[in-house]
Amino acid sequence: MTERLIDIPKIVCGEEIFPQSDADSVTVAYAGGIKLRIACVTDEDMQRIARNRVLLHDIPLAEVTTYLQKGAEGFGRMSDGLTSEAVELCCGITGFSRQMVTRDYRQISGYLAHRNVLYDLLDAEFGDHRVMDEWVRRQVARVRAFPRGRVLHVVAGNVPISSIYSLVRSVLTKNHSIVKLPSRDLISCLYFARALIRHNRPDHPLSRAISVVYCPSGDPMFDRMIGASDMVCAWGQGESLQAIKSRVPQGVPFLEFGPKRSLSLIYADEADIDKAAMRIAHDVAVYDQEACFSPQRLFVVGDAEPLVQAISRWLDVQHTHYPKGSMTDDLESHVMRTRLEGIYRDLDVRTGESWTVVVAPNPYAMLDHPLGRTLFVHPIRSPEEILPFVDDETQSISLYPYAGHAEEVGSLLCARGMVRVCEAGMISHFRQGFTHDGAYPLQHFVRLAYLDETLEYIYKYGNPTVEQYEALLFGSTAPALTS
């Protein structure tokens, strides 16, 4: 195996800084023979980031969305040298196939290339996108959203698009950003940030507000990043999130996106079996089940056998469109152990070049899920049998047929902790108005300031005079308030 050492830059206040030697850099090695060398975070970097307190709240939203649009359009051109390099390196270090990474980059680029979707996003989460630019009437109050200041993003590397989207939220809300890259994927968010800066002006205030760096979590510089931030947004596993949370000072908002798992439900007797199987196969194939919204278990009301046969065919088709990525030896052995365990338990185990389907009438027969395009299928009589598998760590359920069942299933499962119901085949597509893990995250990125009205302002509760208000508030001798 030929080893390749590739230098990549850190970004400090919009400036790309490449490593000069091993002494001033960190090298991360990957199974494919690629070694990425990135410059260390220095005291000078942190001082420079901390000194940059340029206020961004008066940059018009139109300019912010145009900034994101230009960067995304550039990043979405696969012929662009920066993007083609990002695809190659991301595939090499994450193990995802070229088709999967290209799909991810094109999806986020296509989303941001239409500025209206960013306005839709703000309208959904704040009620009115104008709140980012001006004081907006809310009953007696007028409200405006101001950025927190500087947001530290501690992102995960299991889904390339997630780290990019975390940065987008910060830029859209006019915050400064520090992104601490994950070792699993040093490329996606870094190269997207490079595209934002290169396809706009490097001296643009929004460019100068972006820093993207890497350091191990135990590095003292990580605490410096936390100390320099007005908010922390962290993605990852439970133990790592708890470790970060314990280091965040009191009063600094901490937004976490922790581990989640997802499910699917098919009413086989009501469904077009081939369409249902196609949709489930797609949901299972995306990101090789690495994402929190990837279904791990399929519950089937009705006869499961025709559906399982069709899913097996469509998983092969998905492999031709989105080949399964390379897996570590540990993950490969986990999948193999799962297959052997299913056979040992006398379950129906079916396998293909890139997938595993285990039909288990008793859902408790298989508890340890290996991911890697593995689907546990459970025939059931009613959705109530799903309840033992739903808690606060259950994110999504994909459903088919959707019409006629969505509200019933949503009311049943969301009352127990689930936060999303979608149509099968759409589990990796988040549409306008969606909530993320049960909340609207953009509200964490801003301070909603409140501008009061004068006493003379007449509202809907009666028609009091200023003198009557003063009597109530200050105990004067003016006439009492009347309705």
C-alpha cells in the first residue's frame, strides 16, 4: 500500500495557513494509506480569533444569503479543482464511495444555491425572516434577533453534510464561527469553508469571521476555543458530549446533537410492495447507515416475505448507484458476527454483496446492531408493538403508505420520544419547516431582544389612558383602570 502525505490548511479568521513542517503540524493517518497534515492551532491563532469582535448584525440578510449562495455554487461544481480534491480526499479517509460523497456535496450545494430556502428556514424557525434585520412587531413588543457572537462547532465525521450544515447555521445567523474538525472527516467542512471564502471576497467580514481548525480534544487549545466562544454546538456520542459539556462555562449556551437511531414501518397489505422495497433500500443505503436517521429496524404489518424478497433485490440496485464504502476490520467483523448470530438463533438471514437482512419475528432476538447496510425485519400485528423500541434517543420513523397513517403513528410514537415521521424513501431529506431532534436550533444561535412600546401605545385590552396606566403602575391619584 502506497502512503500519501497531503498538506491541508487550517483557516484562521478567513486566512488559509498551510503547515510548514512536522513541528508545527498534526498528522492524521487513515486506513487507505492517506496521511493528512494540518497546521497546529497556536497561541497567536487564538489571540487573533479572540480579538476579532467585528459585529455582523447589520450585514443585510440578502448579503448573507448571497454569500452562502456564491460559495455553495462554487462548491457544487464537481469540475472545480477544490471540490474535486475534496471528493477524492473525503472518499479516501471516510471510506464512503465517490457516488455517496458527490451526492452529499451536490445536495448541500443545491440547497444553498436557492436563497429562498434560507428565507424559508428562517421563517419556519423564527416566524419571520425579517427578525434578522429589523425590529419585528410581536403584539406589544418589537423583537429582533442578534447573533450570540462567536459559536464553537465541535462536529462529527460520520455524515459529511452535517458539519457543513452546522457552519451554515452559524453564518446565516451572522455569528463568528470556530469549527473544530473531526479526525474522521477533516475535509468536508474545511473545503466548504474554503469555497465560501474563495468564491466571495477573502476580506469580506463573513469570511474573516470563519476559523476552521483541528486539535485533539485533550489539547489545551480546545479549552481556549471554548473560553473564546459565546455558544457551543456539539455533535457526537454521549460520552464525548458529556466531556465537552462539563468544560463549558455557566451561562454559555450548549446545543448538543447526540446519538440517535431510527426505524421504518410498512403496512404490507396496503402497499405497492416494489415501491415500498425501493424506498426502504434507499433509506438503508444512504451513508451506509452511519446517520442518526438511518433505519436499523423495519416493522412490517402484514405478510413480510414478499417485501423482504423485494428489498433484497433493491439493495443490490442501490449498490450499483451508491456502492457501499470501505469498512474497518472491526465493522466488518461486527457484521459477520451478526450474520452468524442470526444463523445460530435459527433466524432467516439473507445476504448480498453489500447488505444483510435478518428476519426476526421476535424483535428481542437481535439487539446489537452493526450498521453497514444491515436491516432487522420484524413482522408485527400493530404499531403498538414498536413502543418498546422508542425512547428519547429515537429520532425518525419512515412510513409507507404514508397517507392515512402518519398522524396516528406520529401521535403514538412521538408521545414516547420520537421526533420525526416521514414517508419511506425521504428519511435523508429534510424539507422546509423541519425540526432537528425536536427543536428549532437557529433560536439557540441568537439573542431575541425585545423593544418595548410607550405607554401611549393602545393595544387590544381595553382603551386605557396614560394617566390610568400611571395610577396602576405608580400608585398615583389618577382614575382607576376600566376594561
